[in-house]
Amino acid sequence: LRWVDFKTDGSIEHQKTGVADKVAAASNILLLVHGIIGDTEGMAAGIKACGIDEKFDLVLAYDYENLSTPIEQTAQRLKLELAAVGLKDNDDKRLTLLVHSMGGLVSRWFIEREGGNRVVDHLVMCGTPNNGSPFGRIDAAREILTVLTSVSMNYLPQFIPFSSATLMVLNRSKKLTPTLEQMNPTSDFIATLNGSDDPGIPYTILAGDVGAY
């Protein structure tokens, strides 16, 4: 968790020190949360270009490991980091979350399952796969590729060197895709999240047709 320093020369820096002091001095705060395979640097540049930063006293950014850490663990870590800088129940601050893609699932879990609705006042989701994503079906695709690769080793010996390397990559990839698998439309994570009670705070959703995409 860092605060975003919009410098007078037009440059933008993420600062790690003094976050709690910045929060204490602010009343209207924006928090940026990125999606999978991303970071908040582009988001910070985007809100600066749109002038959104001027509507808030302070802009924070939450960057996290986004491939192998379960989404709910990332949400729990977010809760701890926000509390550590003074953003918690009855903090007398207005906190808006502007989030992209999987960052919306992280934020929703925090709000709906970890009591974050008592901390957050408004959630703005951009392209969040609230009903899961077709990219989350990677586990099924991996299983099919594993079978096909194994068959090719049995019937096409000349491809054994290539097939062996492919199987190794497929097996190792399991360590890199837990969050993608959680975004499978049929995953337990999506079912649990969408079974949450109404958090009682406003959500704004910007979305498109991922099927057409």
C-alpha cells in the first residue's frame, strides 16, 4: 500500500513512507486496485489525465502478487494494510475504491466477506468479471493439453523431446494460475462471493461484452 505523489513537473511516483500521516490529514481518499498481470502505475497516470485525482485529498495504490496468491488472501492482506494506516471502522474518512478486472474481486471479497463495507463508501469496478471469466477455464484447458501431449508421446515418438518439455511446463504452470482458476465461472470462489449479503454501499460498474471481445 503506497500513496501516489503527483508532482508539479507532471511525473508520478508511488511513495511507501508516510502513508499513515497522509491518511490522517485527508478526509476524501481514492484507492486504486489493479487487476491480474498488472499494476497501478497506469491507473495513476489515467486518473491524472482525466483530472480525477483533483477530486480527492489523497490517492492510494495497492499493488499485490496477482498470480499465485488466492484472491481472498489478497483481500485479507488489503484489510490489514488499510487498518495499519488508519482506514478502518469508524475512521471518519470517505474511501472510494477504483478497481480494474480481478482487483474488483479482491475488493468485493474485502467489502462483502471481511467487513470492508464499514470502511469503504463507494466501489467503482472497471471490467470486473463478477460472474467469472472464460480465461478462468485454464485448468480444463491444461488437462486437455496434458492428455493430448501424453498421447502424442505414445504414438509419435519423434515428438517425445518436445512433449516432455510441454508436460513439464504444464505441471509447473499449476503454481502460476490459482487466481485464474478462481475466476472460472463455476468456481467455489465465484459462487461464495456472489452468495454474499448486500453490503449496503453503492457499486458503480463499467463493463463490456467479454464474449464479443
